Amino acid sequence: MAMPAGEIEALIKAALPDAQVTIEDLAGDGDHYAATVVSAAFAGKSRVQQHQIVYAALRGRMGGELHALALQTSAPV
């Protein structure tokens, strides 16, 4: 079951309203994406903590509806 890029973006923005989110469908199958997420919520957090915040925003869809997500996160400069 594929997941639309817009749904991924909406879930992330619901959890991180200030986030700048860019989603790229890597394989054209709606199952393998790359996401870049920039949010002030990441300030002072480790990369692992930043990724955990994004995965939590996806509400358990990783590994099910969403098979793979290459994730890059950062706080605004």
C-alpha cells in the first residue's frame, strides 16, 4: 500500500507546524521517499532525536504504508 507524498508532508507539518518539508519520491512507487525537514524544534537535539520526532509524527506508518524514508533533518540557520 503506497502513501502519497502530500500525506507524509501533512503528518510532519501537523506535528511540526513551523517545518519546511521537502519530499521526493525516489522510486516513483509511493513507497520509497527522501525527506528534508527543517524545524526550530530540532535546535539543540541530536540527529537521532530529530529523526525520532519525525518518525513519531508519521504515527506508526513506517514499515507499513511507508516502506522507506531517507531522512535529513536540521534546525534553521
